[in-house]
Amino acid sequence: MGKIAILPDILCNQIAAGEVVERPAAVVKELVENSIDARSTRISVSLLDGGRREICVVDNGCGMSSEDSLLSLERHATSKIRSIEDLNAISSLGFRGEALPSIAAVSRFELNTCEQGALGGTSIRVDGGVIKDVREKGLPPGTQVLVRDLFYCLPARRKFLRKAETELAYITDQFLRVSLANPHIHLQLKSQEKTVYDHPKCEGLLPRASRVLGQEIAGSFSPVDFESGGVGISGFITPPDIQRTNSQALFLFVNGRSVYDRLLQRAVLTAYEALIPRGKFPVAVLFLTVSPERVDVNVHPAKREIRFRDPGQVTSTVRTALFEALSKVRPKFSPYSRQQPEIFARQTAAAFSGTRMGNVAAFPRRTIEFFEPAAPARAPVEQTPAPIDETAGEQSFSFSKLNLIGQLGNSFILLESPEGLVLIDQHAAHERIVFSSLSGKKTRAAQLLTRAVVVELLPKEAVLLESFLPSLCALGFEIEPFGGGSFAVHAVPACLSGFKPEEILRDYLRYAEEECPANEGEMMLGLARTASCHGSVRAGQKLKAEEIRRLLEALDSIDTPFTCPHGRPLSHTVPYDQIYRFFKRT
Ligand code: ADP
Ligand code: MG
């Protein structure tokens, strides 16, 4: 007697279900994707007990004939591909022909379906993979799938289900991803007979994203729209001062399919490097379009993961797209206006109610002129407003055009904007400016010192400096070792020309010893921090109006004036409506 036997179909389906149907959320995903593939314009999902007791998906799609509805429950039965060539050019979400038989093998399952225009439909009942009943039935066009008591016949699997709230959370995440990718479909989610989400059909991603993520996030979105070498990327990202503690708000899609792809995630995060702290995440909704033959969607049974044939090209395109989009982002203020603040405040409060930041337009780039710190100021800050450039276009944003109110606690700059009171952390701002200059190719140029400065270091410091010499030179330093602990500094990066080279180097070495910077980016972070701790703009330093003006102008000229290079916020607006509310004047 041979030892090998071919397994019965039901067992095969139950085994397949182990991969395809890990939990109720996977059932919802498969059923909703089937409804989308059936070109439905309306899909509703209803749950009992977080999907543990019941999942019901109803659509108004093409439906199935009675013959097809029986076939659809067979393993590897699909209407979506016929050959391997079809798989290489796949445009539907499904193609494995596994979902329905797998789900039916591990639940009490009911399929009610009726083709568009047909007189009657078909109703099929399956229990744990065994067909119990098939009958003709009068039904509305479309398909309803009912899945009850998931894993009732596999007690070991049923035990792994989490409590209803947890399963509901997984389903919600799944639902919201589908919703973002399909604004043209009316989608509903109900739980215990209550509507949790109702997303009517809408035009384009932005209104749908506003439903899914809330008005505040959607109001802060900057568009991404980029194409290079056959990879298209579109969608929205948030400015760096909106930060999340995990990657759950990174909604990434490839050819309309929601994916959890580490590679793509990392590409997004690299674009935000030195804008948000490590361990924090932006919010993003990004759709990649890649021609189907350049991506393999058949590497994961639940199709959560994908494989690019040229991952390097895809990630570099994503990075470039985001760099470009981020460089256009500006904090949201209108240019200074002579309108009465009160009227203006009401208008803006109405226009942006619930939003913290509004839409962001592309602003003309100005030439970079970096901030050189002047000698420590003693004079009090003058209360005169900065001159207003009446010729400035309505669109051009700038901190330096806002009315200067003064300085608070020698640490914060106060400005008046049409939206309200703007506070700027002067230290964070300066750090960002130095960092931007160090990372910009043009401003990185070396500035020759009129006379070389000799720095004497302790043996330990000298060894450390030797090891950093190549990268410091790349940043614009020119340092010559003299032997022993002596070094001659001939040049410094132009943006550090206002500092004492000796102090900068010594402090930088102290920082490097503690933080062990591993690459050029981290070195720049360290230098920016060191420099800002030395400049006249450190916290607790009184600034002259002229110094403030130069700081603001420098801030205007850089790409991403949102956070300091360590990711801390750099400015904050207290909106008029908040101030009015506080004084009970609304
Ligand atoms: P796949 O989606 O990979 O083809 P499934 O097991 O999910 O495999 O579905 C099998 C087939 O049943 C599909 O190819 C499709 O023809 C049909 N089908 C499933 N759900 C629906 C639906 N909601 N409306 C119309 N047809 C459906
Ligand atoms: Mg399917």
C-alpha cells in the first residue's frame, strides 16, 4: 500500500483557508474585492460580533448565473484569468479562485446572487464546505454573501480569534483602505446594526480622504503627482509637523491594491528624514501605477504583499516624488493683509473650521541667502512692524512679511498673521536653517578663513576628528592635521562662517563622541545642533528686530520650514477663533 493519498476537496479548501482567511477582516477584504471586480457601485458590509458571528456583504454588481454561482464555489474557479499571460497583465483584484471555496469550507455560508436583467437568481447554502441547499429565488440584481460562525468547524482556529472589538478594528482598517482606493463606489460599514461608516460616491480622492481621515488631515494635504520611467505616483502627503506614532496612517496602493510593503514604507520615510524624528510617521495616501508586468502580485496568498521586478527604481521614484512635493509645502498663512483682523478672523475661521492647516499652493522659489548670526544683541526688540511688500502676490507665503510683535521669554518670536498669533521657536528655526544650508549643495561651499585657525585637541579628540575628516571636508571644512593634537582650519562651510571654528569643532566632537553619527545626514544634524547652540539665536537670547528679520527671511528661503532637524515643531499658530473663544467673544 502506498503512503501517499490525494486529499479530499473539503480538506484542501480548509487548508487553503488557513492562508486566505486568517481572520474576519480577510473575509471582508476578499468579499469586497469580489464586489469591486463585479463593477458594483454600491457595497455594504454588515457585521455581528466583529465579524465572528456574521459578515454580510451586499453589492449591486454584475451578479452570477446559476451555473456560475455553483462553479464559483469550486477550488481554482475564476472568471478573471484564463492563462498565465492574463496573470501578467492582471487588472482585477482577484484571480486565484480560492476565496469563496475557502470561506465556505470554514463557515456557515450563503450565496444569493442574481445577474443584471435576469428574472430570478440563485441561492446556495454551504456548511463547512458541504453544499446543503441550492434553489432558484427571486432576488434583486447583484450578490449577497453571508458568512456565519467563522471557523465553527475548526475549534483550534476559532480559539485564535480575538475579541469582537479587536476584530472590528482590523475590519475597519481594511474597509478604510478599500474606501480610499474607490471613491467612485458608495461604501457602507455597519456593526451590530449601527452604521459605522457611510461613504457616498464622490469625485476624486480628496473628498473621500476627507471622509476617511477627517477634515483636519485632509485640509493639510499636499498633492503628489509625479511620473518617471513608467512609474506613476499620485496622492497626498501631510506636512512634517503632523506626526503619528506608527505606520498605520501610511496608506499605500499599487495599481489600486492596498499593500503593506516595507520597501515602499521605507522610501516614504526617507523622504521625511531630518523632518520628523525617528520612530514617528507622516500621514500619506499614495497610489503607485506600474505596468502590471513589472509587479508580481502573486507572492502572497492574501495578496497583502507584492514584488517589484525593479524595486530600486520604484523606491527612488517614490523618494523623488515626495522630495518634490515636500519642497513645495509651506505652513499655512495668508500674506499679511490690512483687512480688519476681526472680519478677517471670522472669514478664515469659517473657511478653515476644523482644519489646522489649509491647502498649500506652490510658491515661487527665491534664491537662497542664508542667515549669518550677528554679534549678540543687547538692544530691546523694536515694536515696529516689518515693512509690507504691497506688490507681493496673494499666493506668496512668507514669515518675514508677517507683522512682528516681539519676542517672548527671549526664546520665541511672536508674529501677527491673518490667521492669528504665530509663535516661532527661534532655536528650532535656526537649527533648521543651518541644517538646510549644510544639506544644500550651493550653500555648502567652503568659506576660506582670512587667517587659518589652529585648534589644539586632546589625544582622544584628535583621533575622533581624524576619523571625521573626510566627511567634514565633504561638508565644506578644510582642516589640516599638524601632528600631535594640532589642526589648522583653513575653511568652514559658508553657513558656519559667523562662528568661531574652534568652538564649533570642539563642541561637535563632544556631540560626536556621544551620538556616534553613522552617515553624512547624521553629521549634518550634529553640526546644525552644535552651530545653533553657539549662534546668537539660541534659546534665551535677546534678538534685535534686524536679527529677527534676517532669521525670518532665511526661514522663508528654505524648503521645509516645519520642524527642526530633530523633528520638533518650529512654529505654532494660535488661531483667532481660539483667542475669541477664550475671551468669550464668539
Ligand atoms: P477570484 O476572485 O480569485 O476569481 P473567488 O473565489 O473570490 O475567486 O471568486 C470566484 C468567482 O466568483 C469570481 O471569479 C467571480 O467570477 C465570481 N464572484 C465572486 N464574488 C462575486 C460577486 N460579488 N459578484 C459577481 N461575481 C462574483
Ligand atoms: Mg476573489
